[in-house]
Amino acid sequence: MYDRLRARKRDDESFTDLIDRLIDESEGDWREGFGSLSTADADALREAAGASRERLNESGVERQAEAIDRFGEDADADGVDGGDDRTGDDRTRTGNGGSA
């Protein structure tokens, strides 16, 4: 670092003067605009993020459908009746309540 500063130092200035000059020559605060993108870059990033989000949503829907299918297959393999329990009619599962 010292060699780089010495190379930029003028004969009539001290290192403090050099640093002051370099700071004054800089175009404002380096933090201004940090991380900002051009319009084209921002549009490309927005498009890439949207496409990624879309792929994630699609794969989520597919995984959910597969899980529902597996759940149904597991229930069938266990011999669980797929009937509607909301009716209160449990004759097919227990054999109770029917006319004999």
C-alpha cells in the first residue's frame, strides 16, 4: 500500500496532504449507489427471480400432488375405508348399526 501511495504523492506534499487530495478527488461518498443496478440489469434480475419463483411454485404443486397420491395409496394399502366420516355412518367399517 505504501508503494502505491508513494507513487501518487507529489514532491511538494506530505502523505497527509496526499490522502486529503485523494479523498477530495474522489467523486463523493463511495457508498452512494453501492449495489445499484442499471435498468437493464435490474430487469434481467427481476425476470430471473420471477422465473425461479415460478419453477419453485410448479415443483411445490407437483410435490403436493405426489404426497396426496402417496397418502391415498398408503391408506388403500392399510385397508382404510375412504368413505366420508362426516355422515356418521360407520356401518361399513364396524359392521354395527345395520339391519341383520
